[in-house]
Amino acid sequence: MPELPEVETVAAQLRSRVVGRTILACRLWTPGMVRHPSPDAFVLRLAGRRIEAVTRRGKYLLHRLSGCGGELLVVHLGMTGTWTCVPAEAPEPGHLHLVLELDDGCQLRYRDTRRFGRLLLGAEADLLAAGVLPRLGPEPLDPAFTPEALHRLLRGRRAPLKALLLDQRVVAGLGNIYADEACFRAGLRPDRPGGSLSRRSAARLHDALREVLLEAIANGGSSVDDYRDARGEPGRQQERLLVYGRAGRPCLRCGRRLAVIRLAGRSTVFCRRCQR
């Protein structure tokens, strides 16, 4: 599933390409992917709107539209979704679910082989009230997200550390890849109770989170499966992952075979020697 670095990469690329552009028409092939409002209203309300800004919140892409009280077009990429901006004459791929025709001759295309993505349209308060846009925890790259803030979020929690990092109500935007990578860089076992971290350990985890997320953004995210950026290109961070996807292979620090367990329903890779 695309995580914070992948979604931030797409948002940054789209800002320079679609902000200020007007949506001339909307073509929707899979109505079931629209969670709010009705598919018919979704199509009708997009036509003629100008894209004023593109931002990110957690794993959600937010497109602020002109008129109607600052409505948002919200795109969640699910597990295999891609949101690309291409010339209208580019061949249309399979598994295409949504196309927005822009006034500069380009198209925004949503493609998703497994159809786990979500499309929303509405004011943020209305989407939150309807329960289709979740209330998310703090952003790990926000200046207000300090080591002490992370320690307070974890304090008293009995759930495994990785399960808490995956909980979007605790920290927004993290997923399986970067939770594994941050725990490894911080030297922390992902299965230890989150509330057991000292202030010093929480500070190490805080620094590791920022380090791995910023590095991944600089490298365009990780393409370990279907992820492609807004230009249709793969990321490069997968070439620099230290533990994720390397179960049973030697640890790149100590050489010991990397272990794998299940946490929060996800495969979790770590080093029994480097992560105490």
C-alpha cells in the first residue's frame, strides 16, 4: 500500500502540473469506488471546477476545488492504486476507473487493479461527519511532532510498538514498509509494548521515523509492488530498504539472519541482534 512518502511524492508532482487547471469533464467507470457523495453527484459536481491546491493528509491525496465552500476531491490509493497526470492522447491502460479531462489537454487517471482505493468529494467537515474520511493522528514530519509528543502518544499503551505505528489514529501515514524500517534504524523490537519505551528510546524512534520518511521522499518512494508516481514512474527507495522484504536474508549490519513474525496482521521483519 502506498504510504506517506509515496503519497507525498504524487502530491508534490501534481502541484506543478494540475494546480490552476479546470476539470472539463469526468468519466467514471467504477461507481462503487466513490464513497461520498453518490456516483452521479460526484461526476456532476466535478465538471467545471478548478483545482486550487493539492496536499496530503496521512495516506490521502487532497485536491482543494474552487467554489462550493472549499470542497475536496479526496483520493486514497488503497493497495494498488495509481493517480497519474498524462497527455490525453496517451494509451489508456487496463483497470482504469476514473478520468478527469483538464483544460490543458492532460488527464488525471485513477487506475487500481484490486479496487481497494476510495474516491470522495465534499467539504472536510462533512466527510469527517459522514465517517468516510477518518480522524487521523499527527503527521510524523510536522514540526509539532516532537520526541516528547511521540513518547506521550505511546505512554501507557500495551499494544506492540509496530501495531501502534500502523494505527492511523496514533500516527498518520505510516504503513508496513516504514514501520519496519524505522524500528530497525532505532534498534527497537517491533513486538515490544509501545508503552515500554523510555524517553530516550522514543527519541531514537522519532529520529528514525523522520530519517526514513525524508529519505524515501527524496527517492520518490518505494515501488515494491504496483506503486507508480504521478508520471507513471517507479520509486527508488526499495533499493535502500534495510529489513522490509528481506526475511531470512542476512542483516546488513550484523549478518545475522533476519526474523519474520506476524504483528497486526502484517509480516514483520527485524533483526534479533540489532533490535533488542
